[in-house]
Amino acid sequence: MTNESGVKRIYKYNLSFYYQSTIIYFVALLLYALVKGEFIEGSFKLITKDPVIYFFLLIVLISIASLLYNIYLNRHIEITDSQIIFKKGSKVRTININDIINIALAKERKRFKKYSLRIVRIKVRNRRMPFIILPYDYENKTALMEALKEIKNKLMNREGNV
């Protein structure tokens, strides 16, 4: 996966939360149905007039719909030598590295050793609001943070030479 400017590194949006919640809701629905159902002479009869079953079913369907929607969006970040590309469905936003004014990395606190609460703000020319990246939302968050630190160091060196 290369283009004219070099290697393209892709960081996909982490969907594990959606998978886990869908599985947990489905298991809860099955357990509730087993507990509320009746065993009559070797057969199992599900109580269909129980509104809680319908509520659980609605939650499972909403969870599946949100999972499918996020799979369809295929949200990810591509970082090349010359640009950062944000892709979400058919929407593409491109930032040229030359247009970046500053990359602000939130400081790592002693209590939170992992990158779970870190925020990255990318300030760009001709744009009032910065781009905000939450590295924890992406697969391989440490590699994403390292790539952003590398771009920040390039910017610092560029400013130092000018």
C-alpha cells in the first residue's frame, strides 16, 4: 500500500466495543428467555407475552444495527509522508503536513500509563477548529501515537530551520 509520497500507514477504528456489547446483550436475552421459559413435559415453551423479552430484543437489534453501521463506515486514518487522511464512509478529509501549524499531544499522567485518555489536537492553517484524534479509539494506538510524534518532530525541525 504505497503511493507517490511513500509508505501509507493505516489505522482502523476499533470496533471491539460494538462486538462485545452485541454479544453481551444477546447472551443476556438468551439467559432471560431460559429463566422465564417453561419446561412442560420435556418441551420448552417461551413466554412471548413478557415485555422484558421484547425490550431485550430491541436492545440486541439496536446493537446489531450500530455494529453494521460502523462496519459500513469503515472509519480509519491513513498517514503518509506528506499527508494525513481521515476516512469515514464516503467522506474523506486530507491534511497536508505542510499545512499543519501544531500538533498538541496531551501529556501522559502517571496514573494512566496507557494511551487511554490521551487526546491529539492538530491545528491546521485556514481552519478555525483543530482536528481531534482519540488514539484509544483506533487499533494499534501505540503505533498511531508514534506516527503522530514523528510528524510533530518533523514540524519542530522544520520550524527550527526556518
